[in-house]
Amino acid sequence: MLQQLNGHSSSSHDQSRVSLREDIQEFLSGEAPLHQLDDLTKVNPVTLETVLRCLQARYMVDTFYTNAGCTLVALNPFKPVPGLYSPEMMREYHAASQPQKLKPHIFTVGEQTYRNVKSLIEPVNQSIVVSGESGAGKTWTSRCLMKFYAVVATSPTSWENHKIAERIEQRILNSNPVMEAFGNACTLRNDNSSRFGKFIQLQLNRAQQMTGAAVQTYLLEKTRVACQASSERNFHIFYQICKGASEEERVQWHLPKGSTFSWLPNPERTLEEDCFEVTREAMLHLGIDTRTQNNIFKVLAGLLHLGNVQFADSEDEAQPCQLTEEAKCSVRTSASLLQLPEDMLLETLRIRTIRAGRQQQVFRKACSRAECDTRRDCLAKLVYARLFDWLVLVINSSIYADPDSWTTFIGLLDVYGFESFPDNSLEQLCINYANEKLQQHFVAHYLRAQQEEYAVEGLEWSFVNYQDNQTCLDLIEGSPISICSLINEECRLNRPSSAAQLQTRIESALAGSPCLGHNKLSREPSFVVVHFAGPVRYHTAGLVEKNKDPVPPELTGLLQQSQHSLLTVLFPTDPKEKTQEKPSGQNRTPALTVVSKFKASLEQLLRILQNTTPHYIRCIKPNSQGQPQSFLQEEVLSQLEACGLVETIHISAAGFPIRVSHQNFMERYELLRRLCPRASSSFHNPYSAKEHSEQPPQGEAATLQTLLQDLLHILPALTGTAATPVDSAECTPAPLQCGRTKVFMTDFMLELLENGRTQVLEQCARCIQCGWRQHQHRKQKRQRRAATLIQAAVRSWLTRKHIQRLHTAATVIKHAWQKWRIRMAFLASKELDGLEEKHFSQAHGSPNSSPLPPMQTRLLGAIIRLWPLGLVLANAAVGIHSFQRKLVVHACLQLPSGSSSSSSVQTAQQDQAGVRSIRALPQGSIRFHCRKSPLRYADTCPEPSPFSVTGFNQILLEKHRPIHV
């Protein structure tokens, strides 16, 4: 493989390989960074050895999924991993804005397909092709993907829709255990190997909600019912009914404990798939009631007892074969369970009916022992195949949705993996043929078609050599001569087939094919086909008989006479079939062989896949023993070489996985010109869209080129610090290239463009929000101003009215106060004048009083005469101070300018507040003034103060200290 990739001679190749291994060992000296590589395209150099070491390093740290470009590589852990497939993990990948940034997982592929269906650009149907060898984990992967879609694609809005979605989800999930019980078996390589292919179509409506599903099956290995290889088992359902039936059911189905059956090998092995209750509960959810289940299990028990029917050679060839002693009871039990007449069952198995001649005369001929065994096996295979097809119809009728209720679908293809056993027959040939077709589909879709499309579109691209399996397919299905055509031709010949003769015909007719070989050491007739996964030897013995798959008409007639309710449904009596069973010998059409049927169904499947966007999951089996933490490099290396993984990595690393048509690219990314500083004015012109729609093709190409140039100019602004991955590799082509009809880009470039588009849309949204907020702000400002004006006018009016009321009240109070004050002053002065005159006359008329000194007499007389001046000065404004007051006092008192200190009156100083009393102090104590005034109106005040002395004591007492004369 490495020699083909490098293209050197053998000698130089050995030297380069040694040096390459040294470089790899140096590169892989520390395995710590290897398990951190989530994508195999990041290993350098990309060779089988480096990819193998990377997968091994990740497998040893329980990391089982790795990206390989467009393919997901899945390693089978062979052990349960807690939390790896939990619903929480499913929701985490579904809710992530960029699931590809998370660790590689099958849920990443599932979420990518689900988002592609939801895409508004080109919502197309999706398909996931799960491939790999038997035992690599394909069935488990498909089962987990179905659970993922059932969780993320059922989000209804109403309660009624929620109940419907839950019912659909439950039925879709319950179809898995039923189909695995009836279609899977334990083989040498896998305990739960799918013995049929299935394509599950998950149907989604316009809201991307799962509304139903459909199952299509391919090539059930029905020969396993009657023939099992050594160390292998029959289908799981037979072991389930034998181990899980109750005592009452054992009696009803004639399955006593300890009974042995020829078609039930290795019953002592107990597998996880032998759970009978899970299968029965799933059948109930699918609408198969208990009574129908009982009828199904009766038929299966009847087939087991039919397998114990053994024939002995008859001494007379004209007489039918005899039954052994043990087989008589088995025939009786089988006929009872299938509700067939025992005599008619034996007659059909031992006597063959032949129609010959133009008159279609009927001849009865006893069968040999081998022919009796063949007819017995044919009867069992016919019943089981019809039963399996009926179950598929029941499942589809239970989960299928109305065609008008769904618009898109996601397909899951789970087919049998590549098989190579010591004894390979027609089943393995068909299985490997299907894997060859799927490998060719992958090669044609991704490897070859991608490179050819690059060349047609005129991109700068260096071709990568890859392994093409078209030669092997020409050998198997080519025209006019191939293995399939030769086998079908042997079936049409009216003569017995010989295994050695078939081998000779194949080797002679297809000797020029490089994929055909033969084993000279083999004693049995066989031929070797070199498949993409390796050479396989097929035995020619029994190949033609299996391809014919003959069903004697008397077997069908026997089953149509059964009284069993289920068998009457599986084998209805149709008059058209009777007329078709009797054609003339000359006009008889050739019977459709197994290979022809399988080829037709496979071509139909490939047509469906070609109309979808495929995604690939390559399942790798680390070891053939199924042991965890065991990584056998030789086995894994052969699988890597077989699936062409290295070529996939090369093309994925250097290619353009994203391709968009010119029109869609213009419609989606033209708005990125807003980020370009030199954007053309026509972009902002409202008529530019109309002009663009009317442009000729040359104008559209020029516009596209201009747009690409603008995008390339704004790439630094989009990348920022992330621009390093684009410009780091010198040999890497431009991340964005324009072809003749499409625009090609890398995943990194698509992410940049989407980020830029989101940025522009956010800017537009902010502009709209800013304009709306400005409008709202201006509107609120106007409303606030109007409200302020109204409030100011009201408050002004209320204030004016209040001030007017206060002014009126103050005027009234002022006038009343002034009037009262004048009256009080008048009454006080009148009373004071009369009282002083009385005291004065008494003082002069008293004989006992001593005469006063002349100076005091003069001063007392002046005080008595001039007391009104003191009253005026006491009630005058406080502002009369200093020199002006002094002049007034001197003028009123008429005091001399040069008086002695003993005869002068000390007046108040200029800096003292208020005016001291000009009235002479009374002779004696001052306590008279603290008592109640003798004046009538002395203690009357309109506003008495609790902190001051009332009445005329204000003008008679000093504020600070008395005046010393």
C-alpha cells in the first residue's frame, strides 16, 4: 500500500521507508499529544503508521471517535462507557452553537445532518452510511443515532402534539429490539451481527419534527434458520423463547426445559440479546397484541420441532424415506403447532410432484434423503422469511407517516460488514458485493467526484491517487460476463449443476481479471475474489442451488391449507397464483434468482443515496476477540488499508468540502461588502437589486469576481488573530476559489464568512434598534416637555393664588397689628403719665423724705419730662446706630458738651445692639419690674414669647446690665 502511494522502486522505497519510520518514531516519541488530535488530517506526515499510532493513543485513553476529514472513525470500545451516549450528552451536542468544536462523536454527525435538513439555503435529504467489518459496532452506532434523533427532533408546542411525538419516538425506538431479535445472530466475529441490511428513513416535517419513519430491509440470511456454522448460533428470537417462556407457555409451545433442538446450537451461551421481555414489550408498543405474539411464538416453536425431523434412507427407491423414532414425535408436535395435517406434512416433505408434457401431466416421485432434508429446510426458510417480511410491514404501518405530513428525511444505512470465513458461500458473496458497492459509492461521491469536479470547475488542484474498486465490481456484476451472470446462467440451464464445472467456467471466462484468483492447494472447488478489504475464497458447492432458492409449489399449497391464524395471513389463497403456477413449458419466464433480487434492491438503495447528502462513519474493530483495551495493530491496519482512509485524509485536508452555487453565494454573502471600506455605491442603491437581476451572465460573473475580491480584502478583518491557519501552509491553496458554476471553500472559510455575516446582521440590527430608540427618545422628550409645561402652568397658577391669599391675610394682620400697637402705645402712655405725675407729687410732698441733691433732681426731672423719647428710641428701627443715634440723644436731652463724669449719663455704645433705657432707674430694688406691671395693658401682647419678659419691661430694663449713673 505504501509502495503504491509513494511510487518509488523497491530498493529506494525500502530506504525511504526506514528513514520515514525513524522520522515517525521521532515524531511519535511522546504519545501525550497524539490523543489530543481530534482530526487525523492534522497528523504530519499523513501515513498509515502515523494514523495508526494516533488511533491507538486515543483508544488507550478511552477516546473512541476521531475525525478523518469528511469521515468519522469509530473504534469499538467493547465495554460500556458511562455517560458517553446519555440524553444529557445528546442535548449538549444539540444545544451547542458549533458542535464541530466539541469532541468528535457520532452525535456530531447526527447534529450536522439535522442542521443541514433545517438549512434555509438548500434543505436536502441527508443520509448516514455506517460501514465496517462485522463486529465493528455498526448496529450500536445506528441505534444510538436513532435515539439521538428521537430526542432532538421531537419538540412539539402543544400537549397533544407532545403525546403524538412521544408515541412516534417510542415506536421508532421499539422497532430496534424487534428487528434485532428476528434478524440478528451470534457469529464468530460478533455476538450481535446483523444478518440483514436495513435502511431506516426518519421522516421530518417542515418544522423539523419527527413525524414517522420507514424501514427497508435487504437480503435476510434465511439459510441460518436451518444451517448454522460451527460455534455460531441461530437468530436471537429462538433462544429468547426457549429461555424466557413461562411454565404455562412452555406447555403451550411444547418447549420443556432441557429439550434439545438440532437448529438451536450452543444454547448454553447467555448473551445480553437473550432478553425475552424486552422483545415482547417492544412488540406491544408496535401494536402487536399478546394473542398475535402467542401465534408468532407458536410458529417459531413449530419450526424448531421441524428441525428435529430426521429421515432415514429407504431400501426401495420408489418408496418414500422413513422417519426415525425420535422424529415421529417431532413431526406430530410441529404439525400441531403449525396447525397442519400431519399426513399432508409428511407427504409434502417426502414426495415430489412433477408436471411434464404439454398436457401438464402430474407425476409423483419419492424424494431421496437429501431431497427430503432440502424440502424440510426450504419449508422452514419460507415460513421464517414470510414472517420477517410481515413484521417489517407491521413496523412500517405503525411508524410510517402520511406522505403529506413530512417533507425531508434522514436515512440511516446499516448493512452487514465485510465477511471472510473459512467456508464462504452465496450469502458472503452478496454481503461483500454490497460492501463493494458502498465503497464505490464513497469513492465515486467523495474521492473521484470531488477531484473531477475540481478539474471541471477549473480550480488549482493537484490530484491524489486513490484505490478504485471498479475492477472488482466488474468481476462480480459486469456485463456481459461476470460471476453473477455465470451463476444465473447455471440456474437457467435445465441440467444438474456441478461445483467443479462452475469453477472451471468462472476461471476460464474471467481469467483476465486481476481481481480473480484461485487456491491451488484447496481440494474443494472454489474461486478467490480480491475485494477492497482483502481476498476471500468462495466455495462453488451449493452456490447454484442457493441462488435458485426454489420453493416447490406443493410447500406453498400446504401452508395455505393451515388453520393457523398467522399462517393464513402469511400465505393467503390467491386464485391468480394458481393460474401462474401452470404456464406452458415454452412460455415459461425465467425465475428471479437471489442474486438478481439483491442486485435490484441494491441499485434502488444507491439511487436513494445519490439523491441525498451522504455522511460516512467508518467503524473499526480494534481486535477480533472483543476484548476492551486491546489494540491489535495488524488487524486495524488491514481495515485502514481496506477502507482507503489515508486517501480520504489527503483529499479532505487539501480539498474544498463546501461548495455553493454562484446565485446562492451572492444572495447570502453579498451583504459582507458592508465590512469592506471601499464598498461600491451601487450596493446602497435601492435599484441595484433590480439591475442585478437583469444582468447578463457576463455581468453576473464580473459581479461575482468583484464580490470575491472584496471578500478577499476583508479576510484579514474577518480572521483577526485566527488568520494564521489560512496562511500557515505555503502549499495550501486559497481557502476560497471561484469555479465556473460554483464557489468552493474550506470549512474554516465558511466559518469566517458566517461569522462576518452574523456581524453585519448584528450591525444592521443595531442600526434599526438605534433608530427606533432615537424615535422613542424624541417622542418621550416631547411628551416630557409638554407635561413639564402643563405642570409649571398649574403650579404657577396655584402659587399665585396661594400668595394672593397670604398677601391678603398679611395685609389684614398688618393693619390689625399696627392698629392694636398704636392703641396700646396710646393707653400705655396715658396711664404712665398719670402714674408718674402721682409719684412725683408724692415724692415732693413727703415730709420725711430727704431732699435730693440738685444734680439728681435735675436728672430726674429730665427723665420724667423726656420719657417719650426713650419710648420712641426703644421702638425705633434697629439700624440707628453710632454717631447718628448719639446726635439724636444729645439733641433730645439737651445735654451739655462738657459735663463731669459724676453728673453725666452713660448712654449706650455704638457697637452695642439695641438702645438702653433712657428712663431713670427707680430708687431701690429692681424687683419691682419683675413683678406684674401695674399698668392695665402692660402684659398684653399679640404673640407672647416664652423666652422674654412681657409688657413695658422691655424698655425699662437693660438687655445686659443696668446703667450706672
